[in-house]
Amino acid sequence: MKMTLMFAEMIIAVLLITVVVLQESKTAGMGSSIGGAADTFFGGKARGKDAILSRLTVILGIVFALTTLALVKYLNTY
């Protein structure tokens, strides 16, 4: 059981990192201060790929937290 939880934790961590890296940034960075990027800076709702990646990030984050709590509870038994 311990090894299964540890393996699941590693897989979820790698998936979470991958999903976060695949997302496009919400701001234009330093270029928005110069101008010309106001429409992308104040953009609306995420659509398509961004919406799916955003939702997947939240789901994987919750699953990661729950897996971590289960692993800590399992490993702290005396």
C-alpha cells in the first residue's frame, strides 16, 4: 500500500508539473507595461485548451493534496 501511494504521488506530481508548464501565461509580462498588449492583459474567460488545462490543474492539485495526506497518515502509524 505504501509503495502504491508513493508511486501515485510521483505520477500525479509529474502530471501536475506538465499541466502547469503547458499553460499559457495570463499576462504579457514586461511587454504589457510598454503598451500594445492591453487587450491580452485584460482578456476574458479562458477557452479551449486553456480552460481544460486550468480545470485539470485544479483537479490534479486536489488529488495531489489528498494523496499526500493519505500518505502522511499511512506513514505516521506506529
